[in-house]
Amino acid sequence: MLKKYLVFSMAVLLSGLTYAQTADQELVLPETLTLKESIKIGLENNRTYQKALLDEDKAKYQRNEIRGAGLPQLSAYGDYNNFIDVFPQAIPGGGIFGGDPSDINVIAFGVPQSLKAGLQLNQLIYSNSYLIGLKAAKTGEEFYRLLAEQSEEDVIHEIAMNYLSAIQLQLQRETLLATIDQLEGLERILQAQYENDLARKVDYNRVKVNLTSVRSELENLDISIFQREGYLKLVMGIPVDTPINLDKSVADMNREVQNFQIGELILSDRKDMQILDVQEQLYEYEYKNIKAENQPQLVGFADFNKSAFSQEFDFLSTSKSWYQGFLFGLKLEIPIFDGLQTRNKAAQSKVKTAQLHLDRLQAEDGANLEYQSAINKYYSSLQTLESLEENLALATDVLQETNLLYKEALSPLTDLLEAEATERQAQSNYNNQIIQVRLAQLEILNAQGKIKNLTL
């Protein structure tokens, strides 16, 4: 446990140092940090979410890159040749070169020096694969947008869970502090009584032992609070040494329970379902694009150039003659047979679509189970909270009555200490259950895909 604690502490400390080095200005938090404010700060600073936003931007540039393939492609080129020995060509004898027709004449065509420069233009006129690629790029942009939104929901959920867990530990701390105050008061009374021979030393020692135990429990709880708040800060993307004061009103059951509304599960509201839908569209475009590879493609082209020739390098001379060339044309490509590669690639794409369909069914079952489990947990938590509330009231009454009996010397100290321990445990259980109810509410919102309601 100590090793895990040290590792965690190093992680959050490094995170804080990193933030301090990159932040442009000091982070100023409100005096009391509400859950909504924590989520807002987290969405502004959480690195995982920021990376998801950058992926969304990258998808936009990828779409523009694909669109650019359909725009005119203009390039300049230059070509310089220096033939140490001009390539010879063999031709039969006779004709204009004279000699016997059975002879072979070897002649060097060309000159040692040549220079050529020009502009080349290509324009895609028709390609079904390109048109499908544009649609797929737009859908891909939507895919990354949904991933960013899912990352946003994950950050909100994680911040809310850790925020409430930190509140849960702080409520336990308040209970321990109240118990310590009670025991310290009782210790002072017994010490005075013991010094005046009105109380036994064993009773005084029992209180001291209990007080030491509670203080030790408080120390361990402080470590847990540091870890929980440290992880909360890590998720929020703020330095670990930033002091925070959380708003405990989130544990106000009268307000939170009355305002909480349980809606129906609509699968289309969940980001994971929306992502699967978009992924299905991408697979459909992938299949169409594979089939389009066997369809004709038409490209237009043009080439404008100037060339010069010489026996030696004198191309910079103003009297040098340059010869102009220009052409344009169309290029039609019609695939005929590719060894059944396209057919097999299309079959693979169909298999991936079938696998995705199974993933969708599995995700739907998982979503329904998650929602039903969250509902059951919520109502069960409410029932448990009601029972613990009654138990806390009884424990408080028992403690008050036992305290009065002890003051009147009608009850031993052991009964009072036992009553205080019981009341402390009942208060701790009640506080914990309040947070369990709030956590169950978060799970319902998360299962419905409505966790962003926390930011409203």
C-alpha cells in the first residue's frame, strides 16, 4: 500500500510540475469549488480531452487533403543531360546513309548537352473512388467529433465520481473530528476527576486509548483524502499543490433527490452507439471504394516546356535558341483483371461489417444491463439510506441517554464509549450512503448518455 501511495504521489507531483512549466498564468480557483466548476476547469485542462480535440482538428485537415486530390495539380520540372558519350544507334546500310544494305551503320543521334524546363498540369476529371473518398472523409470527421464528445463525457464522469468520493471522505473526517472533540472533553473531565480521586485510572486510560485510536484513524483518512483530491486534481489538469475547498452541498439529499429525474434509456443518445453507427457508414464507404477500384478513371493533363541543345554548356548565352513544346491530352484507365484482389478485399470488408453488427448487438445488451443495474442500485441505495437514517437517529438517542446516565453515575464508562463508537459508525455509514445515492444517480446519467447534464 505504501508503495502504491508513493507511486501515486510522484505521478501527481510530476503532473503539477508539468502544468506549472506550461501554464501562462497562475490558476485562480473559487473559494468553494462546486462540481460544475470542477467539470468546467477539467474540460479546459484535461490532457486526454485536449488530445481528442486535436484528433478532431486532424480529421478536418485529412478531409481537406483528400479534397485537394481533385483540384488541379501543377508542378514545375527541369531536366539537364550531359552525355560524355552520346548513345549510339545502329541502323541498316543503304538509303540516305549509303553503303550496302547488308551493312550496319552506327550513328550517334543527339548532342552532348541538353536542357529542358517546363510546367506540368494534371486534373482529375472523373473517379468514383475519389467521390466516395470525399464522403468517407466527411463521415470520418464526424467519427472523430463523436470520439471527442465521448472523451468529454468520460472526463465529466471521472471528475464527478472522484469529486463525490472526496466529499465522502471529508464527511467521514468531520465525523471523526466531532468524535475527537467529544473524547477530548471527556478526557479533561476524567483527568480532573482522577486527580481529585473521583474517577478510576482505568476509566481515564480507556478514554485515552479510544482517543488515540480515533486520531490514528483520522491520520489514515487524511492520507486517503490527499490521494483522492490529488487524483481529482490530476483529472482536472491542475497542479497537485493547488488548494481546493469542495462544496459539500452535493450531499444535500433533500435537494438532490427531489430534483433528480429518471428518464428512459434511448440508445441513440449514447455516444458509443453513435460511434458504432458512424463506423458502420465508414465500412460501407470502404466497401464501395474497393468496388470502385474496378471502375474507369479519367485524367486530363497538359505539359508546356522549353528545350535547348548544345555541344557544350553555353545555355546562359543570350543568343542561345530555345525550342518551345506544348501538349495536352486525356488519360483513361480501365481495370480489366487484377487477379481477384478487389474481390477478396471486398469480401474482407463485408466480414468486418458483419463483425461490427455483432459488436452493436453486444453493445446494446451491455447498455441495457448498465442502465438496469444503475436503476436497481439507485432504488436500493435509497432504501438503505432510509434505514441508515433511522439507525442514526436511534444511535444518537442512545448516546444522549447514555451520556446523561453516565453523568448521574448510573451507567459505566464502557457503555458511554460503546454508545459513542456506535453513533460514530452510524453517522459514518449514513454519510457514506448519501454519496452512494449520488454516485448511483451519476451511473444512471452515464448509462443514458446524459452525463453532460451535470454542466447545465
